[in-house]
Amino acid sequence: MDFEGKIISREISELLWESEKTVATAESCTGGRIAEAIISVPGASKYFKGGVICYVNEVKENLLGVSHELLEEKTAVCEEVAVDIVKGACKALNTDYAIAATGIAGPSGGTKDIPVGTIWLACGTSDKVETFKVEEDHGRDINLAIATNKAMQMLRDFLKAEEGTKEEAES
């Protein structure tokens, strides 16, 4: 993990530690890299409950509750599936927050409509989910690194926004 990644992991740790909230991951193409980034900080067991590697649609459906019809209609690489994965992970792992990644890391597997390098990221709660689409192909390893770093940035920013909302409500 690069230096920036370590700083982001530390910030996430502090935000979750202080709020006494929990997080889970549900990863398809990133295969556990986001979970690895989260647990790189000592004490992560206080807020990280676990993760699901949902590499195949069967796991997305059976463990995370993603609709078979949605997967058939739109494929696993779409914004709606990323959102459903976050919500399913929050429910399945009983956490306040979750991060999801679903996409095509490469080097093959892409199509004209969904080229290699397309990765949908999502983070949030069972009620509020934000998404981001990675669209450039830089080769498998770099695609996965970019997706992991962006997912961590998204979670950090989401947590900071949640903290700001909480502070506004208290004042």
C-alpha cells in the first residue's frame, strides 16, 4: 500500500473508532484488497466486521440479496448492482457502513458496452449509498490499485460528511 493509502486507512480508522460505527466490504473484482487496506491499521477489529468476496453472481444473489433479474438485465457491472451490494453487505454483516466494488479488471472479459477497466464502486449505509465509476484501463494491477484507493477515499469522505451532518444536528 502506498503512503497516501496508509494515511486514508488511518483517517478511516479514527473516524470509525470515534463514532463507534462498523464497516464491511463486499468485493467482486478487487477480491479483498479493500478489506486488506482497512485492516492494515492496528485495532481494525473494533470497527471492521468482515467482508464478502462476491466474485460470481451466485454469491451476489444468495449472500447479498442482489436481484437475479437485475444481474440478468444489466450484468454485475452496473451502478445498481454496486448499490445493492452495499445494502446487502450492511444487512448480511450487520454493519453501519459498507464498501462495494464490481467490475472488469482485465486483461480480458470486457465488451463493447462494458470495456476492461470499468469498475463500479459504492459506499454507504443501508439507506444512503454513493457511487463512482472507474473507466480507464491501465492493466489489471493498476486498475485494481486505482479502484481500491478510490473506494477508500470514498469511504473516508462519506464518513467525514456523516460526521459533519451529526455535528450540525447536535448544534
